[in-house]
Amino acid sequence: MNSATFAYLSDFIKDRSGLVLSEEKQYLVETRLLPVARKHDITNLDALATALRTPFSGDLATDVIEAMTTNETFFFRDMTPFDNLKETVLPALMKSRTSGRLRIWCAAASSGQEPYSIAIVLKELGAKAAGFTFDIIGTDLSMEVLERAKAATYSQFEVQRGLPVNLLLKYFSQNGDTWQVNQDIRSMVQFRPLNLLRDFSALGVFDIVFCRNVLIYFDRETKTDVLARLAKQMTPDGFLVLGAAETVVGITEAFRPMAGKRGLYQNSLTPAATPREHLKLSVG
Amino acid sequence: MRTCLVVDDSSVIRKVARRIIEDMEFSIVEAEDGEQALGHCVESMPDVVLLDWNMPVMDGLMFLQELRTLPGGEAPQVIFCTTENDVGQIARAMRAGANEYIMKPFDRDIIESKFSQTGLI
């Protein structure tokens, strides 16, 4: 791949997905896009860049963006966000609302492991969630991963990364070497294609937004823009969950980090709780 | 340093598991069947047992049942690691007192994930 091709591809990918690729990510572009080139009978990445410049390159463009933006994920990835959801976020929202509908958005749902993990956490609340209904919306740029997410069928490897065996037995059905999420969990989640760079106001307002390991790929300007628009789609007492390597600090004033809760942020419209008030918040 | 007893009749599996678990700062003791494993437990109770199911002399399920009757035998975390991947067998192992279950083939991520879920790391 010559430098002009890399420059063209990185501009093309940033424009369509927001993903910023520095020079040292050249290997990543080659690893991800050579299989796409082969699929379209294109000999190399220079020829692939040429093909993308032609009209009617729609399918190729979609495949390029999907290949670059699809990342491996697993159930209960990193665990802490799900502990925070169970121990801090849900008790706080359920205390202030007492009943009603809570809307949760997974902004990078990928193949579905994160929204289904959230649905399992909610299901495990059992009677503690009496009086509440939950909507989980999973969105992703890639149609291909969303199809996988809707199918909710995972390999033996996938169900063993992060998912405790008792939850596997309780919420999945075995079909040979694959496991499918049971209907009662599947029915709690809806999936839709969405590009975070575009307007997402039609999704409505959410109480909780999981937007993990997405912002790290964006430049500062894009991060600020996405976070500002996220804040507008959240209730004043809403919670934002970011990845462990991500922060809002120095990027936006729209969210405030929660002390001692890594990756968890509150809408800045929420009055800050005292440490004593935080201690009171626990399910049950 | 905490100890992990790796019980499997395959020396290859024991070697692969040893390499992964040693990286998590456990010292490893190996046994090639349930009877040998019980002997190790009587001598010194490990913190965790990575346990195959089908083995000669004494299988994994029988070992687990015997282990839980030993003084201090309720303490070790027992993680089955077996080609038996039927939901009924998994449930049976859990009822017998296993703490987690790995369906072979496994990789480093799966072992780490199960050790994390059982509070070992």
C-alpha cells in the first residue's frame, strides 16, 4: 500500500465512521481490508482505493467500513460497568422514579453481548425491579454484526469469555456446539443500525447510555460533538458509561465523573450527591 | 503463592494449563487422575482445582464428591475443564459442587475469565 492509498483510505474511513487512523495503524488497515479486497476480487489495497473512488462502490464501501469498525467483544466485558449498573446506577434511578420505564442505549452494540449482558443484569434483579419496565436499544454502524446480534447465537468460545456458567445455564439454550440467548432475554433488546456521526435524536431520550470503547477511535472534535449530542438525548439524572480507557475530562462539561466509579459519568444537570448519599444507594 | 492443582490425564493439557495459570502467579501441582489428585489434597489443600471429567482410575466427578467430604475440602474453587459440553452434564457438575465450568477447547481468555469470575484474580 503506498502512502497516497493509506491517506485516501484513512480519510474515507474517518469521513464515514469517525475512526481516526494514524500512520502506525497501517498494519490494522492491511489486516482488516485485504480480506475485503479478496472478497471483491481486487488484487491489493491500492486497487481497492481506486475502486472506492468509482461510482457504484456502495457494497465495497459498506464492507470497508464494517471491516474497520467491527471489534471483538464478550459477555460482561470488564465486569466493572455491570457492577456499577447493578450497585449504583439502577438503585439511584429506581429510587428517584419509584416506577415506570427506564430506557437504556448501547451505542456500540456490536454482536449483542453487551446489551444481552445488561438484559441479564436487569432480569437478575427479579422482584427488586417490580413496577419498572426496561427498554434496551442496541445500535451499531455495522449491519453485519447487528444481524449476528439479532440471531443471538454464539459459539462455545464466545459464551465462555466473561459469562459465568450459572448464567449460561439459566439464560441460554444449547444447540449442538452453539448457544442461543433465550427468548425472554432477546425480547428485552431491539437492534438498529446507526452512525454516531449522524443525527440520533430520533432514538428518543435515555436514562442510561453505554458508549464503551467507541470514543477512543474519534478525534477530539468528534468526541466533543458526540458527547454534546448524547447529553441532549439523556434525562437530567441520566448515567453515561464509557470504556475504562475513555474519559470526558477536558473534552466536555456535559458530563461529570462519579467519584470512585471508573468509567461512570452523570449528566451535569444532576445535582452532585454527597458521598454519604452514594453509600445509601444499593439494590435491596 | 497460591496453588492450583491441575488434574488431567493428558500431559499436553496439563502443560498448556500450567503455562497459562503460572502467568497468573499460581504455583502448579499436577495429577493425572482423581485418586492422585485426592492424595495431593490430603497432603496440602490447593486454592483452586482445574479438573478434567473423564480420567482413568477415578474420574473428575467422583474426585469432586470425595474432595468435598475431606476436612477443608469445601474451600478450593473447583473449575471443571472437560470435553463434556452437554447442558445436562454441566448442570450435574455444578450440583456436585463445582464452582465454574470450562468446555474444551479452551484458551487463555477463557481460563482468565473463569478465574476472575470465581474471585481468584
